[in-house]
Amino acid sequence: MIKRRLLFAWIVLITCSTAVAQQNPQKPNIVFILADDLGYGDVGIYGQKQILTPNIDQLAKEGTQFTDFHAGAPVCSPSRCSLITGLNSGHATIRGNSTDHGGIGGKKGKSVVYRANISDKDYTIGNLLQDAGYNTSLVGKWHIDGYDSLATPLQHGFDQFSGWLINKPETYASTYWPDKRYRNGKIVTIEQNSNGKKGYYETNLCTDEALQYLQSQKNSTKPFFLMLNFNNPHSPLDVPDQAVFKDKDWPEDMKTYAAMVYFMDQSVGKIKDYLIKSGLSKNTILIFTSDNGPRSEPTPQLSAVADFFDSRGKLKGFKRDMYEGGIRVPFVVWSPLLKNAPKISKVPAYFADIMPTFADIAGKRGGYKSDGTSVYPDMKGKASATDRFLYWEFFENGFEQAVRYGKWKAVKHKGKLELYNLDEDLGEKNDVARAHPDVVKKIEEYLLTARTESPYWSAN
């Protein structure tokens, strides 16, 4: 009789525990992979014919390919600031790679450069997910610290960080073979790359660190957020070998660039494979994207590479341009968790949407500011609004603004507003501003309140 009662009590306990677990499932894990200067047309699923990206392509085939997604800016630092803070470049602290005035000065090569940095007032996606009960880690490139030693990921919502920082020049990844690494507040030596050796490619280093973190989270009772920021395929052109392209009848630069993208794609495959083999994929959302358009610098060498591969696809412009080629990026979402995910999402969206999307995924209501809106419904097959304004501004070519409103794209430079119908003119070849004064008026009215003044960049 006693044994029967114990058995019955045990069954009741297990049943109740299971019911509670089903009512309160663990929040989805998030793995966010960010490429550097990867063009919209550099990925097979987005039209690339020569560079092989089988793993990213497979993510898209099994998940959702966003075809109208945009970075936060046409260059690195402001784009990443928008991604990290949920604010567009009209409100974010960082609006350019270097400041027009003010900021903190520091060395970049032989030059002195002034930069702004993420501030202690900025609330980040790391902070948000920490507050939602997540373990958080960032691996690789941060690039919003400027020359402030207190602006690292560790001060901005990430429990762990391994990578390189602008304010730690000994770790600065001007090479793909770094001999120093910043790990959780300490600078460590990468012995394989000491004394000029090339033993540990930075892409492989990032991948191994990411896999180690995933392994550490396998039995965690908390959900996790991993942000994996590769340098590939940002200049300089460098790889351990030219992989499957070594025997191609191409110029050396082309073979090297293709291999840089290929190495990163292989790393994406390793992350996905581990998620599946470990069982973590059942409750993980994996996202892959790029920080802006292609062509790291407008040099003859890199222009030739971008043209050879049609890195911008059918789009107009490159990195540093406010046209689609500078800001439209690949964006792929993969997760066995999302049962009704669409194959294609055409919703216009951008980096400012990541903050509310992560809040939606984590079930966090309020407590943050954002210029974006959640695209989590789109990931689940429920369309979100497409008639909102998306906004960008940039300063390297003089003060420029860009606006997206439904099918309309406006670019304003030196006081003149150009208007394009992207449904009919994805390449932004035909300025139709004169034919649509009503649309121009609506956008001009929006621009009056679209931004706030910055202490580092002037609109005048």
C-alpha cells in the first residue's frame, strides 16, 4: 500500500511538473550572426552566381528570407549602433564612423581620428535581454566603443565578450591574424599568431569561441543570446587559402574575396550543425545578416571585386551610399521553433526593428525606446504594417537623408529630394519626384520631425 501511494505521488508530481513546464516554456534562445560589408548580392539565395554560400542558402530554404531588409546606416559604426540600441541614425548616439566635431581622439594607423562612442545612457539589446532573464554573450567585432575604455560590451548588457575593440589598439583587427584578444576585461595572447605567424584565422577564432559559448549553455536553465560578429568579408583581402576557388580562372583578388565569404559561410554551417546536434535548435532562433552594403573602401581594387561578383545585385550604390546598394542587406531567419514561418517576407524593415523584435521574442513589455517595430510576427507568418516611415541619415558626403515609406524611397542630398518607386524601379534609376508631389509633401513633412540634433554631427 505504501509503495502504491509513493508511486501515485511520484506520478502526480511528474504530471504537475510537466504541466507547469508546458505552461511556462523557456523563452527562445537567440543566435544573431552579423557579417561585415557583405553585399545584398553576395549570397546565393539573393542572386549570387559565382561565390558559394551553401549554408546561408540552406538557412533561407529551411527558414525565412527577408528580401526588403536594411542595415541601420551605410557604414559600420552607426549601423551597429542602430542595431544595438534600436534607434535610427536620426536619434542614435553614433551617426558616423568618425565625428565632424567633438568626440574622443585616438590613433588609427598613423592618423588621429575622433569618434563618438555608445554612452552610459544607451539601453542595448544586451541590456534588454539581460533584464528578460537571458545569459548574453558577444563574440567578434563591437566597433561602437570609440576611444572610451568604458564602452565595451561588458558595460552594455553582455555577460561575456571576446573580440577586438577600437580603444584597445593591440587587439584592433586590422589583420585577420590577431596576436591579441580582449576577453572579459583582459587582453590575452593568441600564441598561434605571435611573432607574425598566421596560425589562427580570425573567422575560425570567432567560430570556436561561439561554439564554446553554446556548449556552456547546453544545460543552462536560462535562455541565452549569442551575438557573433564576423569581420568577413571586410578589407583587407585575406584568407588561409582560396578554398574551392583556387583553381578558378579568376584574378587573385577575386579568388580571395570569394574564399572570405565562403569561410564565413562554412562557419555559419558549423553553428547551425551544433545547434541541431546539441538539441538547442528546438528552442533557438538563428538570424543572419550584414551591417551594410559591399565594397569596404572605394578603391580600384575593391571596386573591381564588387563589380566582378555583382555584390550589390540589381541595386544602386555601395557602402557609404544612401541608395539601396548601401543599406539593403541579406536577412535570413531560421528556427525549427517557428512552425508557420513564411519562405519569403517582403516587409520593409531595418536594424531599428531588432530591439522590439527581441523584446517580442523574450516576452518583455516596455522599458525601452525604439524607432522600430517588431518583425517577430513576420517571422511567424503574420504580416506587420508596411506603411510606416523608415529613416536614415549620413554625413560623409555632406548631410544626406533617406526615407522609406511603403513602396516609396526618398534620398535627400544638398536640399534636393529624389523619389523612387521601388516596386517598379528597384535600381533607383528614375526619379519620379515631380510626378508625385503628394508623396514628396508627405515625406518632407515627416523629415521636419524625423531627427534630433547631435553634438558630433551637424545637418548644416
